[in-house]
Amino acid sequence: MRLKGQVYSLIALMIALPLILYMIFSLSVPETERLGKIISDQEYHVGRSIEKDYVNAVSISGRRAALSLANMVTNSGNATNNSVEKMMELMTNGSVDGVPNSIMENNTLGDWRDRILSIHTGFNVGLNYSDIIVENYNGFNLVAKVNFTINVSDDLNISQINRRVVKEILISVENLEDPLYPLYTGGFVSKTIRRYPYGYNVSLLVTGSGGTGNCSGEVSFDENNPDSQKILVTSSSAGRSGWLGVVSEDGGIPAGDVTCYIINAPNAVSIINSSIISSGYEKIYIDEITTSVWSIPFEYGIENRYYWNTKGPGFFERLEDNLTPIDNGLLGFVKTPLLSGIGIEIKPEQNVADYLYFDNTSHSGCYKVRGLPEWFRTNQEIINMFGLTQLAYTVC
């Protein structure tokens, strides 16, 4: 994939400049001073446009550099070292250890600077950068800290703008490949860094005075269309049949074919409906132990292989096969049935947090969680981190 960088901010900004200069020499001194102020304002706007374009350029160059490093690890099957230094080399020189990288062609910081300076503005423009530092920001983003200077002047020396700008520019690593998976599966399994899409992990919705069974399914409020794959949420449940489960505001017992239900759950219809509308997550879980109904989008997150910004190795650590977690890194979970499905031997009792699962040291997953798949095993720390305490139970 090639990212086509375009500079837009400066285009057409100075169409009126020749006319303004002509008017300066055609008018009286007070008017000349007034129009000189206009020229100064135009220089200011040119400088700000250059700043905006170069910030975008740094972000694009950094994104391509991150992609280059991820591809390098994935294609070679070998972790890299000094990943921060390599990324800065890619951004400044377009190379890794002196070897040119095709993804960086025409996309180094110098390439972008030259491209911006090539746009005709009617002014004399200078742009230089220095002291670039790249580091982790929040797991899903790196941050490039760059100093650059901007100079804008006119041929007649009416005014001049000189700015020294210190910027922290975010570089997204979302939708890039996580280097750990090809390293630990011989290249057979890949995983894209995608952000968990919901605003919470688990929420207790309503509690009833009685119930039986555990089940999880999409919600229906339509009492007249039974569906054995869905959970009916209703004000009255007596005799209801044909459903996977039933949640009821009254104490009526569903028909015998419904073996999973919660009854006497006040305001269940409005509360569950409001949760679905606000979150967009349409599944609920009926839990016999707590006689409660839960919303657990965390299940969707682990089944669909998303990541969370929390304790875990960052992007640079993953490039280097460094499983040491950092406080503001990335955490994903290894979906072990996916590995076993393609013939990769799994660690059946290992904690499935990725940085623990891939570690050669044993990290027992002594906790399971009701409402989550059987393969999910973890520890007390992660149970607490994601708010799963009331649904967790120990297996070792």
C-alpha cells in the first residue's frame, strides 16, 4: 500500500500578492503602511500553513516508517533491535542500517520539506527541522517530538516572519500488523492492531429475585416472534416459549423449553433498551450465580481480537520481541482455538494475555469468567483491570 502525500494548505493562498505589491508603490505612505500590514498578515498565514502541512508530513512519514518496520519483522520472521533508532533513520534517511527502504521513497522528512518549499507562494520561504525523537504515546499512537524553524519574507524586505516551533505529533500504528504473532507462530497467524470499540468492558444491568441457567445472546423485545438464538426481554414472562432465554420484570415462569431466565427484574425493558441504544452492543448474558443480567462487550473484544491501551508491550517492544509490559502499552489476548485450528500446539493452562502467553515462562491462567469463552484464562490482575470480578472463578 502506498500513501500518496499531497500538500494542500499553501495552494492558492497568494493569488492576490502581485496586485498588493503594485498597490503599495502606487499609494501614499499611510496607505503603504496599511498594505504593509496586509503583507505581514499574509506572511503569517503562509507560515501557519507551512506548519500545518509539515505536521501532517511528519505524521505520514512516521506512519510509513512504522509500517516499514512491521513489514520487515513479518517478512523476515526475525525481531529487530534498536527499533526507535531505526524508525528515526527511516524518517530522516529512508533507510534501515543504511539500506534504502522502498516504502519510504519520497516520504522522508527531507522529501516533504522540499515538496512544501517547491510550492510558489510569492514569498521567500525557509523550513528546517532538527532534534527528532520518537517514543510510545498511548499504545495505539507513537509521538514524534520535532523542532523546526519557519522563515517567511518578501523580496522588498517589508516584513519577515521567523518562527521556531516545537511540536509533538501523533503517529498512529492502528491497522498495522502486530509483530509478535508472526514471530511466535512461524508466520502462520497474523493479527492487526485494532482498538477495542466499546466504552466499557462489563456492566451489570439488572438483578432479579430468581432465575436459572447461564446463557448469552442478542436481545429481542418482540414477544410475538420467538427465536431460539435470542433472549426475550419482557414485562411478563409466564408461559413464554421458543426463546434461548427470558428476562422478565414480573415473576412469571417461562415454558419448560426455556431453561435460562431471570424473573422479577425491575425496569428490565427500559434499562436494557437504554444500554443497547447508548452502547450499540446488543448482546446480554444471564448469570444464574448472581441472578443478574450483564452486558459484556469484552467478550466481543476478545473473540474479535481487539487491543486495549493498558499494561502491555508497546509497538516498539513488540518489534523487538520484548515481552516486558509498559504502563501505557497494548494488551491483546491470544485466541487459542485459532492456533489449534491450524495445527499450532497450544498451552492449555497458560494465561492468554499475549505478553504472558508467548513468554517461555509458565504463567498459569487460574481464572475463568462466566459469560466468556472456555479458552479465556487469566489472572487476578487482569480480572481487576477489566472489572470482571463478580463473574470470575478459579480453576487452579
